[in-house]
Amino acid sequence: MSPRLRHLTTLEHLPRETIERLLDRAMAMRDACAHGTRKIDLLTGRTVLNLFFEPSTRTRTSFELAARRLGADVVNFDIGFSSANKGEELYDTLHTLEAMHLDAIIVRHKASGTPDELVRHAMSGVSVINAGDGNRAHPTQGLLDALTIRQHRPDFENLAVTICGDVKHSRVARSDVHALSALGVRDIRLCGPASLMPDAGEFAQCRFVEDFSQAIEGADAVIMLRLQKERMAQTELPDEAAYFRQYGLDSARLARARKGCLVMHPGPINRGIEIASEVADGAQSRILEQVGNGVFVRMAVLGELLAR
Ligand code: ASP
């Protein structure tokens, strides 16, 4: 059996067995908490901290719900009112928080690598969970996307998955590729304007297809990404109307995918920019299912890291 995780900062290099264990555990959590109507007494007496240096709605709420459903106490460290704004070093913040005896720090930061830095500098036995660092990783999103696909198309070896949009700046795309390739998906297509595509070397296991109509042909799942303007240089900003014409998902494009293709998006969605409302709200949309699965996946991760 693969060893139990102490931290979760990335899915890169995680063995298939570990990823499958977390997905199985997420399903078990869903059943044990009866879809959220019952609490599980797994982390009573444990304290987890949400330390978010970047805005978040879904992820932060989802981690908070997950921890509470397991009986843990949750503290939200509001960066807006903290001394982080007064120039307090990240490590001073870490050590101050550690002195309050926390069991886990869930961190989101605009700088890639911050969660691993915290792991290296932690003095206590605190576990670190990455809730998104720069464009590098968003491991719980990768897991919840894999879980959502598995619920509908468990035959990973034979799947074609298209990831379309601002791949270059997307930590979601990276964690999705890590999860899906570990689980056996061989046909992963990356699509987007050349200026928003990453180096091919970083995604050696994927196929780069610039034309979206080609990239979605016969796909079993399509994951749409937001234009992450906050990580773009002014010169990279595409014209939104032209972008939608080339890379937006509407029903005509979706018709080129395999029948019943799963439509996914990590949120927040921008209607009329990367996805049309008719598709985001349509019968094939799994976007809200992804959100629901997020809570179970985060319960699974907290359980893996913190259960006694
Ligand atoms: N919510 C996701 C993230 O934090 C995707 C996005 O922001 O576009 O990376």
C-alpha cells in the first residue's frame, strides 16, 4: 500500500494507488455523511486553518464545510486584516500560527511553490494542503475533476479529454493532467491560443491542438478554463469577443464531441467568454457536480492527513 500522505502540495508524481485511494475515500465520505446531512466524528479536537492570500469562494467554503463535517474546528485567517499586509514575512506568519497549535494549514498563494516553502519551514507537525499556488498546482481540484469523470466514465484508459483555454496560467490544468495521466488517460488534448499555451516540454504526455473544433472532436470530457487575467501581462490579454468565437464552448462545438460528453469548468465561469450559458446550464454540464464533489474530496484529503 502506498504510504499515507502528511501533506498535499501537488499531485505530480503521486502514485495511481494514492490517487485512487483518495477518490474511493471521497465516495465513502459522501455515503458516511449522507450527502452532508450527518456529521462524521473523525477530526474532533483538530483545528485547521484557511490561510488564503488570494480570493476564493468555492475552494475556501468547500474546505471549511469539509472540515466541519468531520468535526474539526476551522479558523479563517483573513489576510485583509492581518499583519501580512504590514510586510510580516511569510515565515513569521507561519510560526505565529503554528504557536497556536494547528493541525493543518490550507494555503492559497499567488506565488508558485509557497505550500512547499511552508512544509520546509514548518517547526511543528502541522500538515500543509495546497489550495492553489500561482499557476503550479491545485491538487484538490485535480482530484475532484478526476472523481467527477470517474463517476460517469470510469474507463480511463479509453477516454479522450480536452482541456481548453488559458492553459499557460492554469494550476487546474496542471493538476488535472497529473491526476488523469496517473489514472491512465492517454488522450489528453490541450487547446488554446498559442500565446496562452505552456511549453510543450512541461506537458509531454499531452497533445497540443490549436483549433478547438478539432480538439473537441470525439472527446468524452471537455474542461473549460477561465482567462486568468490576474496572471497575464497586458500584452497577453485577448479580445474577448474574438476569443469566444475561436475558443468558446457553445452547443455547435459541443456537438462535435462524443455523445454525452461531460462539460466541466473549475469556476468561476465567464459566460460568453469561454462558455455559452446554453452549455454551462445545459444537460451535459457537470459544473455543479464538480462543486459538490469538491467537499467530499476535501473531506477525504483532511481524513488522510489528519485522522489519528
Ligand atoms: N478556481 C480555480 C483556481 O483557483 C480556477 C480559476 O480561478 O480560474 O485556479
